Amino acid sequence: MIANLIGGFVAILIGSSLVAPVSVEVNSAAQATNSSGQCPGAAGANLALGSNCELYQSSTWGATVLKLVPGFFALGILGIGIAVTYSSLRQAGVV
């Protein structure tokens, strides 16, 4: 029982520490600026580096769906933690 709880705690710890890098990778996946900070196909509009150009210009709903990935990743980690805790408490006869 205690091994399951420790394993669940480690899974939550690792998963929660990965939420920020996953969010950064999702944001950089939508990023498409050249070295001068301009978006290709933006008619020469000088946009700041870090702006998500190409995906937002082609499909705003695609960018919105892509931004939901870190939230669902966090919900998955939460679900793993709840499942591991419930199963270990069930084995102990508490639940």
C-alpha cells in the first residue's frame, strides 16, 4: 500500500514538473517567425518575437485547440494521482 502511495506521489511530482515544459513546447510549436521577427506571409508586418503567427493566421480554432493541450495534460496527471491513491486505499480496506 505504501509503495503505491509513494509511486503515485512520484508520478504527480514528475507530471506536475512537466506541465510548464509542455506548455512552452506547445507555444513554440505554433511559433513561426523568421530571424528578423517578421511573420512569413504577414505582408511585411513586423511582429514581436514570440508571437504565434502562422498557426493563428491560418486557423484560429487550431491554435485554440493546441493551447488546450497543457490543461488536458495536467488533468491526466491529476487522474493518475487520484487512481493510484484510490487503488492503494482500496487495497488497504479503507474505501
